[in-house]
Amino acid sequence: MAMKRLSPSYIRAEFGTARNSFENFGRDSGFADALQQVSLALGDLQEAGIDVSLEIFGDASELAFDLFEGGVTVPISGVLRIGPIHRLFGIATKAGGKPALQIGLSNTDIRFNGPEGEIADGKVSGKVRPIVFDLKKDPEALIKFQREILVHAARNSVIAANDPAQAFNDAPAALRKPALPRPKTP
């Protein structure tokens, strides 16, 4: 049996269709504007010297849905990095079964403080403790989002100032292993 593949022209056409569909969804739901405003808010923090970045994934992680009330649509998620801190990030366009425009941020560093879990019928159900910033209902939501970042960046700064050996938060320096004495040959 011969294996089939998509042709390059078909791939380009399908990509264009999918891109237009997501672009229209972003415009109609307000998602695109929210994403742009988050970018600008983070850019303002970076311009002020704050070590912050956001790695966005073109799909939501499973835990991103736990940031919001049920009946949720989360088109993207990512990891917000504040220095060495990693917080789960998502934007919801539907929450509680209703149209929404919310930023969800895990309340704790996702590397060390895993989700609370419940086991039922042999399956694990996780729950992430979130902080939610409602962009539709709260005109100061982005300011609150930035302030949340500032609190952790300030803590990171104090920790760094109290690290004279520069031993915190970085990968260990490549140290030479001490050489063992060679045995003498008779």
C-alpha cells in the first residue's frame, strides 16, 4: 500500500485557512487585543528593567483549564517567567459557560508546587490555584497583573542582593574535578 502525504500547495492552503479562522476568532472574541495588551504590559515591565518573559504555546496545556471557572475556552497558554519563577499563564475567552476575557496565572511556581490532585475512578484530576484578572470587567486588570509580577521581581532582587557568592538560581559553574594521583608504576 502506498503512503500518502499532503502536497506543499495543499499545506499552504490549509495553513492559510486555519490561520484566518484563528485570526477571526481572536478578533471576534477580543483575544487578539488581550494578547497585544499583555505584550505591551510585559514590554513596559521589561523596559523598566524587570526580568520577565512569557513563553506562549499555540495550544493550551491541560492544567491551563484549571485556572478558570468551568465551561471554559482557553485558546492558548504558556509560562510566565519572573526571573527564576515559572507561573502557568492562560487567557480564557469563555468561563463559567459565558463569554469572558480573563488572564489566569497560577498562584505558585509550577515547577515545585504541583496541582492539588483528587483521585476518582482511577483517574487523577488536578486543580491549580489561580489568580484571575478579568479584562472585561476590571479596567485595572492589566495594572494588577503587572503589580503581581513586580512583587515577585522585587523579591528576586532582594535575594540576588543577598547572594555575594552568586550561588543562587544559576546553574553551577563548570568546576574542574580534582585529579586523583596516578598510581606509580614499579
